[in-house]
Amino acid sequence: MRIGIIAERKSPPDRRVALTPEDCKKLMKTYPKLEICVEPSAIRVFSDDAYLEQGIKVTKDLSDCDVLLGVKEVPENHLIPHKKYIFFSHTIKQQPYNRNLLRKIIDLNIELFDHETFTDSNGIRLVAFGYYAGLVGAYNGLRTFGLKTQEFSLPKASDLPDAASLKAQLTDLPLKQTKVVVTGKGRVGAGVREILLAAGLTEVSAKSFLDESFEKGVFAHIDVLKYNKRKDGKPGNKSEFYKNPELYEANFLRYARVADLYIAGHFYGSGAPVFFNLTDIKDKTFKLSVIADISCDIHIPIPTTLRASTIADPIYGVDRNSGKETDFTNPDAIAVMAVDNLPCELPKDASEGFSKQFVERIVPAFFDGDADGILERARITQNGQLSPRYQYLKAYVS
């Protein structure tokens, strides 16, 4: 079996990689029949020489590889027919901007696996960059808060070498009496929490957050039933919420009325309630001045996320009265940080963490006959058509 690590070609450039040089060497030692080669890249966080030093072949020709492995979407004109591809395709939610990419993949008889669709038998994702998105998103949220309040200034995460350097910037920040509310309990939430604790904030319960005042900075890490409630007033159930979100309505505004900064790291399911409306931000009781939207679902469920921002220009403002984009420094603006590729700001750390997951959880499936069904669940296309599990995309590509 031969795996080819492809050069990332999506713009803006992404320096991450799915397998590090050391992990490539480890895999080839573990699986003697496995060969790995790497397409040259001037932007990859690990240089071509770093792979060569580990005995990994660097070549422009990947045509004889069985599996082509990347991170972001592959441009249509660089797809090789009749190959197995693994990358984040951003198609399984029927994203309009990648409709033609999935059509092309089907036309070229490509067998597509998406990193996002690698799950265990319970549907839990096996590989993800979410933890690093949480680290960077929370750091960027604090940085935005400092710029908005003009109380402190932090360097950009992309100008720092690693996660340890991010945390080192957070000592002695003037965050007294600052309240931060966080949504999302998964990998993203874990990264957010780590940064907030590094910044000296104390975690408190949702009830204390809502009812009490503090001399020190605090944060509340709330789950779905803390910011949603049943419409009929009956006790909520998390499993029910995910299955029947139409039975629920948002209960988030009570946090927006006491918090200064909101960091959104939740997963949003179709049909779930929106957190608030643009009319709500006109109200003087809406206290939030900064929203760091790591999830970055445009317009819904957080209407102030008007668009994705960029690493180069990460912050924009939303005018409280008009709901239109404005300069974030305007007194009537809520500052929004909505970078949609946050792990790119920590390319080395993120690549190392992801590579470890991929080595331990995905690669064995190629050598054990897919004993746990990992590949079967993740396969989106095969034999020039959608696989049975992804037939719901048929109308999307038609």
C-alpha cells in the first residue's frame, strides 16, 4: 500500500499536514508493506527536508499512490481519477460552495473519505482539529476583548510559535470583574477552557454566573440545556434536544445580559433554536461587547456572524442598531472574531496532535480489513456514485 501526502493548494494557504515526518517513519516501521511519499511544498510547516531526514520519499508524481491524503479541499483540476482521497471535503452538510467539487469527485470515480466522517460505532469522531481551534479561538477572543476595551494588547496567535507561547502571553491580564460565557463541551470546549484558566479566570456555575457579581474574572462553561429550554416548560432532556430540537427555544439572552465576552464552540444542528436575533442586540440590556465565534456558522444560530473573517484580518464590528458590518472600535459595535480556520494559526502543534490521532485510530483500518467499519462509515463516494450511507446528498449533487 502506498500513501501520498499531497501539497495543500487551497487559498488562503494552509500549513498543516495530516501526517508528520516522525509519524510517517513510525508507520512504515509498523507496517512493512506500507510506503509513504510526500509531494513537495514550500508552505508546509514541516519542510521537505524534514521528511527526507526520516527516510520519506519526496516526489512530484503521486500517480502510483493508492491513497492521497491531505487536510483541506483539493482543487478540482488537481484531482487524479480512480484514486482514494482523504481530506476535509466540506460537503456532508451540503455546503453550496463545494457542490461542484463533489460532482467532480463522482465524475472521476474517486473514492472519497472525509476526516469528519471517521467515527466509531457510536458516531463519535475519531480525528479532529477542534482542540486547537478552541485554544486559538479563546486566545483570539481575549485578544479581541483587549482591543475592544483598549485595556490590553496581545500579539496575534499566528505570530507565536506554539500553544505554550499563547499561554505565556496571558499572565497578568487586567480581567477583573470580566465575565465570559462559553458554549460547547467537546474538543473545542476543552481548548477554550484551557486558555481561560491560563488567563487566570475562575470557572463558576451557570447559576452563580447569572446571579452573582465577582471581583475577579470568571467564566461559565454551559451545555445545551443551560441555554435552551422546552417550549412547554417541562424539564429538558439532552438526547431529546438533539433528536427533536423544534420542541425547544433559546434561553441564552440571560447570559448575554450579564457577560462581557461570549466564546462559541458548540456544534449547531439543523433546526435548533437560534441564540438571539439582531433585534435583541439593540436592547441596552444586551451587555456582550465581544463574540468569538469558533463554530462560525454564518448568520445562524448567531446572527452577528455576518461572514467568516481571516487570520490576516480577524475582527469586524456589527452595529447594534442596524445589524450591519462596521468598524469594531465603534462605540455602538459588537466586536466579532469569526476566523474559520483557527488551527492554521498553530500549524505545528495542530499537525502533531492530528497526526497522532490518525496513526492510532485510522491507519490500522487499512490493514485489519476494516474490522471496526471505520472506513465503511467514512466512505462518501465509490464506483462513481454516492455510497449508501450518503445517499441523502443525492439532491445536493444533482
